[in-house]
Amino acid sequence: MRLNEVSYSDAEPIDGYGPGFFRIGGKVHHGAVITSPNGTVAWEGYEDSEKLLALAGEIDVLFVGTGAEIAHLPTALRNALEGAGVGVETMNSPAACRTYNVLLSEGRRIAMAALPV
């Protein structure tokens, strides 16, 4: 089997997560986060849509981690993101972390906004 080194460009991979935190690029972030090619910032949840809309044009897909269980995004938020040209995929936060890392390793233009488990 041939193994290749994975390069993540400027975006940082998600190293782990747990109750109330995410470890991204070796740093622990408490609470909800947005991680993108621009770095990782705190996220105040669904009402904090400005930070998500600012990613339009820089990413193709936003993965939204809804915590321990999958939940629907507020319709207004989904419509605003899709109207700005950002594809939205909603899943629980563990699945969002795994999917983000896989597509990041493929060099895709992605970001993740996630609520902690």
C-alpha cells in the first residue's frame, strides 16, 4: 500500500472534539466554531449568519455540524447561504468533522460551522 502525505494548504484539519470543545490545527477552541481557509473563529450559532455569509465566494460548500444530533437549519439561514452561492450540508458535528477533513485533504474549497457535542 502506498501512503501519501496530506497537505491542507492554509486551512487547518480538525484533530478532535469532545464535550464543549474542538481541537483544530493543534489548538483547543471552546464552544461553537467556524473553520475555513481564513482560520478558525468563535461562532455564536445560527443567529451569527454574517460570519457565514462572509465566506461566500471563498468556499463552495459549508458543512454545518448541529451538535450531537442532526437538526434542520433555520430556513432563512439556509436560503441566505444558498442565495449567496454557498452549498450547505447539515449533519451532526462528529460527521461534519470527519467529512470536512476528508474533503480538505482533497483540496476542496470548504468550511465548517459546528456546535459542540
